[in-house]
Amino acid sequence: MSRLIFDLILRATWETAQMVLVSGLVAVIGGLPLALVMVATRRGGLLPCPPVARLLGLVVDMLRAIPFIILLVILIPVTRMIVGTSLGTTAAIVPLSLAAIPYFARIAEVSLREVDPALIDAVRTMGGTRWMIVRHVLIPEALPGLVAGLTVTLITLTGASAMAGAVGAGGLGDVAIRYGYQRFNTEIMTLVVLVLIAFVALIQAIGNAISNHLRHT
């Protein structure tokens, strides 16, 4: 492998890591509160309002139903307005984040709903406020599942970031398409696939380790 190819793959890997980690962070910031509201407003929740829960669930499902490649195109004007361009790594973070928020919100909702209701009732009985229940019961008890859900989200974002390479987003997908597929360079295509496999395996290993540690503490 030449030095040029090595530098190309290294830079693309860093760009992919940037896209995945930043959009993953945005997914948590936007998706976790959304999940908490959906759980709190459902029937029997901390702040029951089933119409709100159903409406939020419908919006989340509608956003999740849009194929990412279509979302990329639809959001081009929004991306340009936010970052000033629709090309490059920074631009790709916008559609990646908007796709990840509802995805993580649904995963987080499942984890939050699995928290033992008896714990919530116990805190209520002791005079705990809704905020105390969220902070000291819901999130801590659901944390292993939330970490596992974030791991799945990051892996999904890795695949989406590679897909974003088709529209000039940079990263490993861009290298695979521009230098591998279009130039019929099997070596680069193979290297990109191997790096993506290693990248996903690393995310999964770290996520599993953190989740397992939280389950046993």
C-alpha cells in the first residue's frame, strides 16, 4: 500500500469518526429529552397526556420512515442555511443528526419504559418530584440500555455516513466511491470495507464494555 493511499484512508477515517461522533452526540441531546417526554406523557406516565404521546410518536415514526439518501437531498437547503454549504464532512453532520434523533429517541423510549414501575412508585411515595424521578430513577436505571442503544445508533450512523459519501460528504464512503468504484480500484474498495468493519467492531466493543460495566455497578 502506497503512502498516498494510506494518508487518504487515514484522513477519511478521521472524517467518518467526526461525522459519527458529532451526530451521535446531537442524537443524544435531542433524542433523550424527546424519549423522556414520550414516556412521561403516555398513559400511566409521570405527566399523562396520551394525545401528546401519540403525536410525538407519529412524528418520530414519520421521520424514521424517510430513507436517508432522500433525507440528504431534501435537507440540502437547510444544510446550506446552517453551515453555508451542502458538501463536505460538516455539511453531512446536519442530515445525519436529524436522522439520528428520532432513531435514538425510539431506542431510548424502549429502555426508559423497561424501568421497574415499583421504583418509581417508591420515590413518589417518599414525596419525590417528577424531576427527581427522572434524574434519580429513570435515567440511572435505564442507563445500560441507553448506552447499548447509543452503540446501535453510532453503528447505524457509520453506515449512513458512508452512504453520504455518494453526495460528496467526505469520509470513507466518499473514498470508496470516488477512488474505488469510479476508478475500478479493488484495493481501495477492500481497504475501506476492512476499515469500516474495524470501526464498527471498535464501537460495538466499547459500547458493550460500558453497558456491561453499568449493569454490574
